[in-house]
Amino acid sequence: MDHLNKIEHLGIAVKSLDEGNALYTKLLGVPPYKMEAVESEGVRTSFFKAGPNKIELLEATNPDSPIAKFIEKRGEGIHHVAYAVDDIKAEMARLSSEGFQLLNQEPKMGADNKWVCFLHPRGTGGTLIELCQDRG
Ligand code: ZN
């Protein structure tokens, strides 16, 4: 079994989900198949399919949202790379023991029916990494 099975989706920070949805609908030729707010993270999200791949757009719902802070610092664009895992707790333990900094010590509920954990970009060469496991 692989540790990180595949790229599950790319997360892209946008100032406006309405504008992002319009842009990506034109780009990909299909509308988002799902929209979902994650209150605990201060985000509204939408999901698009491009063949087998998924794109997640994220908009801040309040000024303290990590997405608001990201856009303030780095502007709109790729925010995180999400990898699918089969056993998120095992991967969290493995990556922690490899010296990666986990941003949450327990899996949390993310969008799209996933358990998620983020790795600090400081230890990953500048890219925020999300691990996600289907909640079934
Ligand atoms: Zn994500």
C-alpha cells in the first residue's frame, strides 16, 4: 500500500467564490458539482472535476480565515496540494516522526466528506500539504 496514494485535489484560494466559479466553469467547461461551507475553517468551497482530477476553490468567510490571510500575503492562486491516504492517523504519525509539522494533531472534518490533516509549509518547501481520507 502506498503512503500517499495520489493527488486527491488541488486547493485554489479565490477572493470571490462566485467569480472563481464563473472562471472555472469557463475554463473547464463544466460547473462545480458541489459547494460546501466548512464553518470551522472559515471557508466556502466549490469542487470541479477535470476528467479524473478535482479542483477545490476556497473563499474566506471571515477576515481571520486562513484563506483570507493567505490571499493577503500571497494573493489568489494555488493554496494547497491534497493527497489521498488510506489511514490518516498512521500517515500523521509517520510524517510527524519524519519531522514534518502537523497543523492539527487529530484528523478534522474537512469538505467533501473527508478526514483531513495539514502539514505546515515551512517543512515542505513552501507548499501547504493536506492529507485526506474518505470518511466513508
Ligand atoms: Zn483541500
